[in-house]
Amino acid sequence: MSKVKVTILFSTYNGEKTLPTMLDALCASTLPKEEWKIVAVDNNSSDNTASVLNSFKARLPLEVYCELKQGKQHALTSGFRHLEGELVILTDDDVIPAPDWIEQFLTLADQQPQFAIFGGLITPEWEERPASWLIKYGHLGILYALNDGLPEGPISAALISGPNSAFRRSILGSGYIVHDGLGPDATVAQFPMGEDTAFALRLEKNGAKAFHSRRPRVRHIVRKGYVNEGWVLRRGERYGMGLVIVRPDLFDSKTKIGGLPIASALRWLLMVPASVVVKRFPPSGVRFKLLWAQSVRHGILRQFLKQRSTMNKTIYSQVGAK
């Protein structure tokens, strides 16, 4: 009979640079290795990810699988076929877990029997220190899934962050079910983000309650390129795209013309000249706030246009089939 209490599940695409640090940290886990296992799904990586994963099999209770269909959703759905234990920890390939990370989640689940979704503390492991304006004005939760300001206690599932989350296996169902096209996909340059939130919200809608604790701790590795303004603003666009999918209620009451929320479209249009001018200014809080808001609006409109195009194609195909 299996003694496994916890499965740690993550997908990885070209993760060779951060995986050694993550897996080394897991080697220091205080929980006996017969009581947990790792399911790592290589999402068709083109670097040495597979070699890195296989090199840790002798040191960790690690199972490695490959999902050729690109996209985190598909990779995790593949991983769902190999779960064991009462608790499933979902994470990413760029975290550094504390030695007692797994034990803290098990203790939390025992102490909070009325909750089925759990979030833990995420702090940064900067490869390069961000500029002061980014630390002060950046939305660090959206940008890097940091949650140091989140108090301990019951929370909305919308505040569960993918790099450090756990779920009772009994509530999960058969797959990592989120909206199609949501989340990381190596074949798409700009994808709608928010698949972790969508997953947790679906479970909450089905009756599960969420709880946040600062005791299960990970440090999130933030790569050098992720603190420059270009990456940050592209992240804002992906966030806007994801909002349309994850929080459609935010737009239900908005007046739309041609399928587009007219207020967002007008604000975006009016801010185009100002954005061009503002980009010439040196970095500052005001500059960042204006450019960030415009990037989010751009993402919102981009996703609505994408959905309108998909709907039109569906209508045309249905008409042609008659």
C-alpha cells in the first residue's frame, strides 16, 4: 500500500536554468521521501530540461512525463493521471521551497479541515534588483505572483497564486480544467494569463473554500529580463487579456459596440498620443502608471477582438454547413 501523502505537480518548458535550484531545494525536504512524490511534466522542451530532470531521479521521488501538446493546461492535465495522496501541491519550475514546505501544507490541511484550497507565502529571489519605481509602483502580485502583504486566513480563491498552492485531491476531478487558450503556451507570443486563478475559482464555485498561510514558503526566482520595462508592460497586456476570460463579470454590464467595451476602447484611443509622449520621459511612477494602464487596456481590447473573430468564424462555418 502506498504511503504517499502528497503529490507535487508542475509543468516545465525550457526550464533548465531554474530547475536545478528548485530540485536541489526539494532534496532538503524534511518530510520522509516515501511520503511524497513529484510529478514533473516536460511540455516538449527544446533545451536540456529532460536531462536535468532525469539527473535528479536518484535523489528525489521524482516521476518525469512528457506532454508534446504545447500549453501548460495540457501538461498539467497529463500530470493529473499520476496523482497520489490526499493533497496535491501545484507549483512552477522556478521556485525555491523552504525545507519544511511540504510538511507545512500537510499541517495546514489538518488544522483547517473546512478548507480545501490552500495558498502559501511567495517572496522574491531577484536575479537582478528591480528599479525603485518598479518596487514602489509595480503590481508585484500580478507581475511575479508575490503575496507578502496577504494576511493569514480565509481568502477568495482569486488570490491563490500558482507557484505556491495546494488542493485536497478529493475536489480536483479528472483534469486541470481551465478556459481553452488560457495560460502559458510556447507557440503563442502573447497569451492570456490567469490559468491558476481560473482553476482555483472553478473549484471555489463548486463549493471549495480557500485559506492562506504564511508558513508554507517558497522564493520565486525572478529572471533578469523580467524586471525591464518592456517585459513588465507585455505582462500588463497579458493580464488584460486574461481578465476578459477569468473575470467576464467585470465586463458584463459594460456598453459594447461591435463586441468591444466602448469605454475601454475610447480610453485606449485617447491615451495613444499621450503614451507616445510619455515613453520619452525618464522612468518615474507617473510614467509607469500611465503605460501600465494603457497596456492592460490594450490586452482587454485584443482579447475581445480575438473572441469576436473566433465567434464570426464559428458563425460562418455553421452557415456554410447548412
